[in-house]
Amino acid sequence: MAEITGGELLLRCLHAEGVRHINAITDGTYMMVIEALERLGDELNMRLVVPRHEAAAAHACDAYTRVTGKPAVVMACAGPGAANLVAGMMCAQAEGSPVVAITTTRRSDISDSYVHQGGMQVSHHLDVFRPAVKWNGKVDHWKRIPDMVRHAFRTAMSGRPGPTHILIPEDIISQKGDDADVAIIAPQRYRVVDRMPADPSTVKTAAEMLVNADLVNIHCGNGAERADAGDQVRRLADHLGCPVTHTIRARGIIPDDHPLCFHPTCMSRIVANNQADLVLAVGTRLGELNMWGRPPMFGEPDKQRLIQIDTEPTHIGLNRPTDIALIGDAQLVLGQIFDEVKKLTEKRPRHAKIAELRALQDQFQKELDDALADTARTPMLTGHILKVCNDFFSDDAIFVMDGGNTTLWDLHYHVARKPRSVIYSMNYGHLGTGLPYAIGAKLACPDKPVYCVTGDSAFGFNIQELETAVRNRLPVIILVAVDGAYGMEKSAQQRQFGREAAWFGHDHAPVRYDQVGTAMGCHGEFVETVQQILPALERSVASGKPAVIHVVVDPDANVDPPGNWLWAAARSGKM
């Protein structure tokens, strides 16, 4: 038996959950957590990662969970630190990322119950976080720290994963108690950690429906990625000879260049979605960028059958009626389906529709390639950056997208070849996530190359985290497509007013982002031609440092990037 502080008790509870990084700016309200981490970090194999802004720390945790599938922890101090976290937590909620936030109040006697009395750095934390998380709660006693940590992780990892929040007053973190009075329990003993299969009889019915359909379309969302179901998707598609489509968030679930895979913004994807007799929806709610699963992107519900796989029962039939619901882990359920399908049919040749879809995609790709044929043009197109990066980086590199119109170029020209290799704030569209996402991905996978192609507007939101990358020796490569403006807002202004030159409120003052990076200890490169990109990448990697490559791109071309119709339709409410 020994007396330990609430800070050490919290740390040991997090260690039991497998947490290896605590992302937090050191603060007096949780100094006993910092003290315990300094003293026990090596023994517990836990590390403090200190950001320059709390929102960036939450974004880094978000990326960490997406790359690893494991929960991540961020801490913030009373009042302002907690407030800064909210943006990052809202992004994590939108993307289904199990980020556990722990915030503090200064003391129990001036906590959120006494805001009206004018306490300094006191706010209604639980109310502030409630819309941004799946669950939040306050620790009122030292002994309840393990209970509350368990519930936070249980909720974060159940069903569709998502963020949670624990509020702990400073005096409880500093309080001492007997470690014999509390129990720290391993995850497998208090929550479900194993993959859950679907009901076998329902799986058999689904398999029969798949085999009896003429044209099946397997359509994947980020739930398929979270389940690491890429191999199972590819195996089933190969056996049925059917097309695979996916949401933007599920890029890489099978390689973009697989003959059965069709790009999310190509007409081939829409034809596959619309003309299939049966859609097997894997880990997707069929949200707005899927036109809610409705015509004209998908077929009429009374004619086109739908089988839906999801871990979250409330997602079934959410936006479109479902014929068969399979509740369970996508990897396991697809394996169950494949076993039943094999009993009913031999491997089938590719459906005749594949040739039509491939012709549509080939024409789509030719138009993209033709647009980049002039490698001597200056300023270059943002797509030129991606073409060079596709060849330079290995297939297992982690690619981070950020920005407005820059992400449309990223989406169309980057080739994803591995699951969990593309990170983007798809569902929330939050600018400035790119650099923090890259930091979180590199923390998760230090042996994999991590690079980000971002716009200059987005990069400016969290540019201070370059110093975090330098301090933590995280050699991420950041390529900044510089058009000197909020490019996507120019696109909106053009659609609304027909402007071509007279933009209002969109332009930036000139900034040399490579020099900003150099001032913070990064390697810097300035690029004006396509031919300069490759040697700049080579020097950046050779430096062993985080690198910022300032790439001058055509501001006029950036007003109308490929796929601009998609955002225009979404913003107009016509989807």
C-alpha cells in the first residue's frame, strides 16, 4: 500500500488503456500529472508531447487514432486551454475519432458551479464540451478517477468511435489517497475489445441476395477503414467481379489503381452507385456527399436493394431504407459474407459493366493528365505537386490533405494505395488540421514517411506547430501550395457574382513560408517550376528535419479546380 496523488492515479489508469502519448501544454492545474509523467514516463513507456496550441494537440490526437485505430489523450487547463480544445474535439466527433480529452478546473470550490460569482478562468466546461463529444463527466472524488476514465474509454471505443471528455478539479488531481482503495482494470475486463460478428442467419440471407443480384456495388465509408477491412473488401469484390466505390474519407481502402476501384468524384462512381441492382454499404451513413444515398447518385429504393454493415445500430436506414442490416465489425462481417458467398458460387468473371465504368474513368484520368501535360508552365498547377509526390513517396507513406481548393487538387491527383494512408478533415472541412495531423501521424508511425499538401490559407491556422515538429524531431514534409488567397472563397464569389478579377476580402499579404519554416528550425525550400519539386523533396528528406516547401501555384487556375462541382452542389443544397 502507498499514497499516490490523483495525478499519478490518472496516469496509471491511462497506462492501463495503452496510452503512450499525452498531448498537453504543461499547466499548474494538473501539475501532479506532469510530475508523475516526469517520474514514471520511462517506466510506463509514456511520453509528454507539448504543442503550441491546444486545438492543434486535439488534431494531432485525431490523426493518431486514424492511423492506429487506438484512442489518444489530450489535456488542457482550466478556462482558456479547455476552450481552445473544442475545435479539435468537434473535428474528432465529425470523423469518428476516439480522442479522450481531460480538462481541469482550478479548484472544486470555484469550479463550474460558481461561474456566476466571477471566478478567474472558470467556465461551464461540461456545457461547452457537450455538443462536441459522445459523453462527458466530472470527477467529484479521488476514488472515482478510475471509474470515470473507464467510462470515457468505453464510450469512445463503442459503436461508432468518437471523442469523450473528463473534467477533474485541480484539488482532486493534487489529492493523495491509498492505492489499495482503488482498482485499475485492464480494458478487456470491463469493455468489449474483440471484433463483433453479425448474426449468422442474417449473413446467409445477405450472401444469397449478393449472389442472386446481377450487378453488385460495394460502397465503403470510413467505418470500413476503421475496421481495417480493405483486404476483405478486395477479396469479396474479386470473387463477385463487382465494382468498389468509396467515400472521400475511405480513400485507400483498396488501391486507387485497382481495376475494380472507381474514383469518388468520377462519373464512373455515380454510374456504379446508380445502376447496381444491389449496394453493399460498408461503414457509411450515406451522408450529404453521397447525396444521402438517394437518386440520382443512387438508384430508387424500391428497385435497388441495400445491405448495410455498421457497428452503430442507429446508422442503419438513417438516410435510405435498408433491406438487410448487419450489425458488427466490417472486417469480420465481410469475412462471414465471403465464406457464405463461396459456398453459393464460384469466382465470377468481372461484370460486363466494369468495362463501361473503366472507360469512363480512363477518360476522366486522361483529362486530368492532359491538364498537367505542360510541365513548363509557370505558375504551375497544384496538381503538378501531387504527380511528383506520387512517384517520390513510397506506397506506405501517409498523406495529409488540408485546405479548400487545394484539397480538390489533392483528391484528384494523389494516388492512394494503402488503407489508413490518407488523412483529411472530410466531414467537418476544418482548415489548419494538416500540420497537426501530420505530427500525430508521425508520432503514431515514426518509420513511415508523412507528408502534407496544404494551401497557404490553411497552413496559416496552425503554422506555429512547426516548432512542435522541430522540438519533437518529427521530420514531416509540408508542401504549401501558395496562391496568396482564400482560393475556395474566390470560387464561391465567382459562382455568386461572376467575378474574374475583382475579388473582395480574399487576398493575403505576400509570405515566404519556407523562410518562416527556416526561422523555426525547419528545412526550407522555395519552388517555382515543376522541375524544382523533386530535388526540393530530395533535399528535404536528406535534411532529417521537418521541411516546408513553398510552391508557387497559379492563382487563376486555383479558382476552378477539378471537382469544383462537388462543393458547389453541396454548398447550394442541391445534393
